[in-house]
Amino acid sequence: MATNAIDQTRRMLSLVTYLRERPGAHVQDVARAFGITEDELISDLDVLPMCGTSFRGGDLLDIDTDGDRIWWHNPDDVAEPLRLAADEATALLVAARAVATLPGLRESDREALVRATAKLETAAGESGAASSRLSVTFEAEGGVFADVDRAISERRRLWLRYYSPARDELTEREVDPIRLFAVGHTYMEGWCRLSEARRTFRLDRVAEIRLLDAPAAPPELELRDLSAGLVQPAAEDPEVVIEVGTGGRWVAEYYPHDRAEELPDGGLRITLRTPDPASLRRLALRLGGDGRIVTPPELADSAREAARDALAAYEDAV
């Protein structure tokens, strides 16, 4: 079952307490206790050493594993009462108030956050006074994230208007969300009812979103390993070189590539790998005067031929 961001945060907070009370706990036993796989537990353990009691990087959790047992080397150090500096208290209070305003946040979580914020304000005293004069407004992605997170939690279907830069169009579709994840940007993985296939959606490209009353019922799918990136071309895949002008620089953002070199005119020379070079003909047509395929030459010739055919068909139509 997919885990949403809030549930994962709850689990990791519980994991800290659990490990403190069970030094040298076996990975298998901990994973079973939390109802997760050993790989998911190891992933959590990779994150925990980056957490601690100071925003400045000190007093981090010193937790590691040899694959069989889990060791926490400094539980007593981080158990000392937290003392926030004025800037730390301000940052935490501003962030907490901002998160509490997110649309789609479950009411129980919102109430818990408000209570925690009030306690923090009391504890911070004058140190946190400056926070009342500051505010943060989330851009659209924050609201989209909250709606997706709520849909996953409540197992509800979503309706999206989604922008695809490769086709330069907005499409409307219904999606059964599976999980949220971040690889450079924040994404939703879900079962798209329009294409009847698994699809990945970048949240900042969602133009409009609505929670539907229909239940989400994605098919049973094995979650992909994203540790090496969202898209992982193989080393043996054919190499393609594309040159784009300033209007085609989005290609470097949208397509995984080996390198992107700046050109004197403000464009890019992009080298990428793909198991199906012919699929890039559509990209060449989409770019028009903003780009061209340089190598392999046979793909460049094929793209030019496709462009000529498209132009001839258009001329016949008019």
C-alpha cells in the first residue's frame, strides 16, 4: 500500500522512540513491528541521520546499520531538552503557521499542528516574537501537494488539468493516486484513467486539481526503485545529440540527459540516451525552428522527412 508523506513522518518519529528503547534491534524485527519492508526501513534509516535538534546541523542522530542490526550511538546526547535560538524559533513558528494553512490538510492534523505551535510560542517567549510579523504564502504546488496527499490518505480519485511541455498542451484526466515522491521536483505517481496506464505527474505542472467522490482503485503495481532517478536510461542505449535554441531549453529539464552544453546563441547542445531514438522524431517536430537532431544522421534524416510530410499534408489541407 502506498504511504503518504504525513504517515511516513509519523512512522519516522515513532521509529526514533522505538530505536532508543531497543539498542541493537534487528532490522527484520523493526520492519515487522512497523508493517513495512526491510528496504523501506533502510530508506528511513538513511534519512534519520540528517535529523537532529539543531537547524544548524549539530546534534544529529548518529544511527547506522550493518544490514542485520540497528545501532544508535548518541541517544543520550539528543535527549537533552531542546533550546532554540531566536532565529530557529522564528523559522519554526513561521513554517508551522504556513503549513497549517495548506488546503487539503486533514483537520485532525491541522488541529494538532495548531496546538503544537501554541506550545512552541509559549516556550519561545520573546525569542519567537518576531515570527508574528512574518508570513509565508505557498505557491500553487503546495495546494496541489495537500490535495494529492489527502486523496492518497482517503483513497479518492483525482481530476487534473495537466500541462505537458513535450506536446505543449493541457489535458484533462482522472487519476487514482499511488504515492508522492521527490526527485529534484515533487511528483505524483498514479494510475491514469485516460491512458489506462501508470503515469508520473510533476506537481508544478498541474494547472487545476479536484478531489472526486469516486474511490481510487489503482491496480496492484510494484513500486519502481527511484534511488537512481526518475528515468534511468541504460549505458548501452543509443546516444542522440540535439541542439535547441532559447525556446527549446525546456528539453534539458524534461528529458534525462548525459550533458547539456551552452551554445553562443543562448541555446543548448544536449546529449542523451534512449532505447528508442525514433521516438524523438515527435520532439523534433514539436521544436520546429527551435531545435534539430544532430546525430545520429539517420535519425536527423528521418526527422526532416517527417517534417516535410507534415508540411505537405498541411498544404494539401488548405
